[in-house]
Amino acid sequence: MDTITAARRFVRVWERAWAAHDVEAILELYSDACVHRSMPFREPHRGRDELAAYLRWSFASETTTDVRFSDPLVGQDGRAVAEFRVLAQEDGRPTTLAGCVLARFDAAGLAVETRDYWHSTPGSVPALPWLTGLGPDAAERGM
């Protein structure tokens, strides 16, 4: 699978699965030996089992109301990056999470390495104009 196809699938599935807290759908995007860094200075989650545990922990206190990913930017050697913005309720309070994910894909289109950089702020902050999410018209745009 070429990188642009893998990256588009990655953000499309993440957008839908994050909103639904569908850990299994997210795990299908990753190789068995993946390495995921959820924060720059946190120990990496190695393999699907550690990633699954992290995702379940992360989703446990979060009620997601809106998830949007930008179209991915694709570089060389199977690498891509996409921006995201999430509106959620954490412990009953509105919060906005904004960040980006850097991913590297193998020839099969599975993520072998991902790194997240993100920040959160109290309240609901609307998405910036370029961060419209893939949404229902994604098929019309070739997504």
C-alpha cells in the first residue's frame, strides 16, 4: 500500500474510532511490533498489547463529542503527519485537545511507529478553518 493511501486510511479510521472509543479498529492500523509514543517524554508503548492498554486507559475518563483530523501530509520513507482536534468531556468538564501525530508506515500500510504531540485546554475551542475533518464528503475528495 502506498503511503498516501495508508495515511488517509489512518486518519479516517482514527477520526471515527476515537469518537466511538473503538480500540479494536485503531489497533488494526498498527503492526504487531509497533512503537507508539503518546507524549515526548513518556516511555513508548511497544506492540499492540501495550498500545491497547494505553488507549483503554486514555478513553476511560473521556466522553468525546467531536474528533477532527486534517488531511495527512506525506513525506518520504513511509512517513506522514496529520493534525487533530478533539472536543471532549473529561471528568464532566469540557476540554479541547489539539495536536498532531507523526506516523511511519510499512509496505502493508500498517503503522510501525507513531508519535503524538498535543496540548489540552479547558473549554470547547472550535476547529480552525483548515481542520475540517474528513467528514461525510471524504469519498468525494478521494479519501
